[in-house]
Amino acid sequence: KDVNSKFWATYKKVSNDYDDDFLGRANDDMGIILTFAGLFSAVNSTFIIGMQPNPGDTTNALLLQLIQITVNGPNSVPDISNLSSSTPYPPSTVWMQTLAYASLAFSVLAAFGAVMGKQW
């Protein structure tokens, strides 16, 4: 054998070892990213749910109106102007929810990228 074929055989062996090591480390790193993205998404979703308004307040107000109608008779007209279908949010709450939803979207995007990288 000549020198060139020895060189290329050695190069192929070294490069294959390097590539296999690189792909193994990248696969492990993507698994870690996938785990942390999933955990972060779960915690972030919990905070988002905690920031939502309490639907029980509207339900309690409607039940109070029904009780007043029952007690006062069907001809009494309760004042329903204080009932609202939407809750006014202060700007700080809107910003916090916007940031929470944006971070959730980026976390899901990172998990998607890790899954695609592991399958590739």
C-alpha cells in the first residue's frame, strides 16, 4: 500500500470516531434541552392558569340574581348592569400574561426543535 491510502484510511477512522462522538454529545444535549423545555412549559402553564380570573365570581353574582328573582317574584327586575362578560385587566397584568404566553411559545418551539434534532 502506498502512503496516500494509509493517510485516507487513518483519516476515515479518526473522522468517523470524531463524528460519532459529536453526534452522541449532540443527541444527549438535545435530550436535556427537551427535558428542561418540558418542565419549564409545565411550570409556565401553571402560572398562566393562576393568572386567569376566577369564573366563580360571575357565577356567584348570577346565582344571587336568581335568588333575588325567586324571593321578590318574577315581576322584579334585578339590576344586571354590574355584571360584565369581560374583566378589565390592569396593564401590568396584560404585560405579564403576554410575557408568560411568549415564553411558553418559545419553550414549545425549543422542545419541537429538540425533537426534530433527535429524529434527524
